Amino acid sequence: MKEVFSVIGALFLSVFSFAQSTTQSGLSPDRFDEVIDGKRTGLYTLVTSGGMEACVTNYGARLVSLMYQGKDLVLGFDNVSDYRKYRQNYGATVGRYVGRIYGASFVLDGQLVKLQENGKGVTSHGGYPGFADKVWDVIGCTDSTLTLQYVSPDGENGFPGELTVRLTYSITCRKCYSEKEKRFVQTPALELNYEATTTQPTVLNLTNHSFFNLSGNLQNTVMSELLMVNSDSIATFDENKNLNGAFLSVEGTPFDFCRQPKRIGDRIDEDNEQLRITGGYDHSFVLNTCGDDSKPAASVYDEDSRIRMTVYTTEPVLHIYSGNGLKGNTPGKQGISYPRRSAICFEAMHLADSPNHPTFPTTVLRPGDTYRQHTAYVFSSLSGE
């Protein structure tokens, strides 16, 4: 009966999606209408009365566009073919395990688990193909929510257990404090809720990999945007960009965004070992929020657009990436070839390589337990507060 509901629902939602011929972002649902691995892909539009619009494709459970104050705030492509061709993680759900697992293996319950190696001696982002390369099933949709599901078979890329993952995208309104009005006001938010269950003990580390640019001009860099991160330390890399199990206090370093907002570009090119290894910010900030998603984990503000985004999450880490690998040679939405450092990512997650570091927060999921993650990106406009 469940399978019948899923099929009927998918058919209905496909029709619902393609009936919306125009979007605020100018995306055409027709360009996301393909059949990949025997499953149909589509573009789904979520809206609120406050005017925010999110477009999501079930290919990789990706956020394709996010419209606020008439501006598209995320990088991406305007068709599903380019997501497949360029294999960029714009807006994607990354899994089973975001980040690197060193040695492409780990020990679980005394047993050695060998994974697919897809890097230099590591399993990166769960191997290939990963969750970003899969067509997810659409199992529920309203004007403001979309629920997607992917069932990862036992042994996929070496990971044990059949894993059932559900992700719900929601456009909501949340209360935020307005400095201008000195009171709480309703502001729009994009919220992501993950749930997962497994048939065997396994490890799991999911995230959304959206590339944000709050200027709304996706040709701009984000170097002038003001960043705050509720974190006193980062996890450090060895020279090969694998976590070495150590942590570095951010105080007095280019990673100190904890005490007051600072421009992303102010110290990004300093002579610092960790910045040299990654070519900019590409680090896991250990949050002071301790899993409390009522406390801000980070915020970023663009002075020209006057748009602020605040991140809330149940995860212990935000991995912050400043788009150092963008090269300006791949045409995206609006024909823009996104230049270096034209976006910032806030990847809510656990630490990479946790299965090989017993002192890190565990990423083990067992039968009978449910993995849950909630992350919210809350928006406000200084001019509109």
C-alpha cells in the first residue's frame, strides 16, 4: 500500500510541478524533466505568503534557487543536465557520509568495514555515485513543503545496512529579533528536516551543500560579506587535508568570527598553515550551541543588499567553505560563470572521519534508532525589518 501511495503521489506531484510554468527565479520546469536511471526528475516550487520562493529538484535532493527580496541567493544550474555533466554539489544533499573517511575504511563493532575509495586513500562524500547523484522519490508536497526519500541499498559504496532517508524542505516563518524595531518579528526561513533508519549498524553524516551569495548578484564575490560563527575552535587538517584529530582555538586567528562580525575576505589570504592547506576557508567550526537549534550557529550579512541569513542547527559542526575552488569557467544560472569565492557554504554536519576518531561525536546509527537533523536558514532584510 505504501508503494502504491508513493507511485500515485509521485505522478500527481510531477503534474503539479510541471504545471507551474514560471518561477520568480525564471527557471523552467521543462528543463528539469528527464528520466535518469528509470526515474523522472522534476522541479518543485515552494512559496510563502511572505514572498520567499525555493525551487528544489529531486535529482540529488537539491536546492536550485532561493528567492528573497527579489534576489536569487544561491548558485546552481538552470537544468538537470548540467548538474549531471559538471557534478558540482550546488544545493545537493551529500551522503552517506559528507567529508573524508581516511583509509576508505573504519572499524564498527569490531569488524573492519572497507569502503569505495574515490580519492587519494579516502572515501570522499560517501563515494561515487553518492546521494547527490541519485533521483529521490517525491512522497509528499504542499505549496510550502516537499518531502523526498532515497533508499540506499545495503553495501552501497561499501556502507553496511539498507538506509532509508527522508528529507523535508519547508518554507516557513520564524520569530527573529529586530534591532530596528526592538521586538520579535516574523521572517521567512528555509528549513530542512532529515530522518533516516537502517537495517544494520552503519555510519551516517548528511548535509545540504548550498552555495549562498546574499548580494543576489551571483557574479560578486562574498569577500565583503560580514560573518559571525558561534564557535571557539576548528578541527584541523594535516597537509593532505585529512582531519588529524586536533582542534585549534580561533582566538587571535583568521578563524575568529565568534566575538563580532568580520568581513570574510579580511584575513582569508593571511600566512596561516590551515588556510594554506585549503586555499581559504574550508573548515569545520565546532559550535557552541551543543545541538540547540534555538540558538544561532552563524550569520552572514551583505551590506549592499541589506540581507541577513542566520543559521540554526541541531548538528555539532558547521563546515564553512568560501568557494575557493570555483574557477569562473562553468556557466550557471543566468549564464553566469561563478568566479572564485563567489559563495559561502554552511554545511551542518558531524566531523568528517568520525568513525576513525573515537573522541569525536559518534555518527553510528543502529537498527531501531532514527537519525534526525534539523537545520534552518532564516532571512531578514534590514530595509524591511
